[in-house]
Amino acid sequence: MPLFPSETPVASPTAALTWIHAHCDGGSRGNPGPAGFGALITDAKGSTLAELSEFLGVRTNNFAEYSGLLAVLQWALDHGHRRLKLVSDSELMVKQIQGKYKVNSPDLKPLWQQARDRIAKLDGFEISHALRHKNKEADALANAAMDRGTKRGNGGPVESLPLRPKLPVTPAAPSRAAQPGQTPMLRGFTRGGQIHLLGGASLPDGVFVKVIPE
């Protein structure tokens, strides 16, 4: 059942004393492009506690990865779980959280700081890197979020908390102004050999398309 911001989670007496486990993943189709994150949270015996999945709009891979981490951390805090072991296939994010890599990107630094602030509220936290094939469930949830956001697929919603950082959205580069007699430039991304336009735009029949990598 979705958790609404006005609700106060009730933690069990033993929740703060046991470890929970989470796999999280984030992705972007275009980088930047339609992005989403997914996370599977389980107890120490492997029973599912929550599945998180959220579409993020047009974002980068790294933003989506950090959004997944932040969502899991907030879920644990909201539900009274004080010990968390987390696995991600983002080597960059994992090593930045571990302090092995510096955070040079001005876009990632606020996300890193928010993650560190939430980690500091836990009694125990471990994060480790795993290859993508060992993170299948979280990857599937992230892809489901992107499918929903781009109106592809028919997967129903799963629990998704409004936890992504309140950062200003970087506007997309403006399209070139169309001259009289010219067709305006449209933005989109390619997947599976097909072109998907952003903003619900569509191509008229019989036109030639020039793809310009960004």
C-alpha cells in the first residue's frame, strides 16, 4: 500500500535492532533522458518489505542512481529500521559514498550530501558494489518506472515515495528557431532502432529524419 506523506510509519520494537537489505538501481534512456529508479528492500530472512519505483523525468544515470539510494535511506528511517546493508551496480556512487572517490560534479554533490546526512541518522550502514546481473530485481523496477514515464508497458504502480531531492530541474536545450518553410528541431531518444520524441510530439508521414547525438 502506498505511503502518503501525512502518515506516520509505526515501527516494530525489534526493527531498530535488526539489519535490513536493499538492492537499488537507477537508469536514464539517453543520459540525460527519461530516467527512473527502482529498489527492492528485504528483511534478514529475504522476505520482501518494500518495492520502490519512481519515474524522475529527464535526468542523468547518476542522478537516478542517487535518487534510488536516497529513497531507500528515507524508507528505512521512516519505518524505524536503523541498520541497512545496500547493494548497487553503480561503482561511482558506491565509491563516492565510501569516500574512495571525490565528488567533483556540482550536480551530484548535493545528492551525496543528502545521502551522507541520512546515513548519519542510522546506527549501522554498509554499501557495496555488485555487477548488473546480480542486481536484476532493482534493475527491473527501474525499467518499469521508465516504461511508465514514457507510456510504454502496462505495469501497475508499486510503492513509490516522493523522496527525490528538491533540486532545480535543468532545462532542456532550446530547439533551434524554425525559419520560414523549415521544420522545427525536435528532441527525443532512440531505443531498439526506433525514435521516441519527448513532450508527446509526433513526426508527420513522409519526412526525412536527421539524428544528432548530444
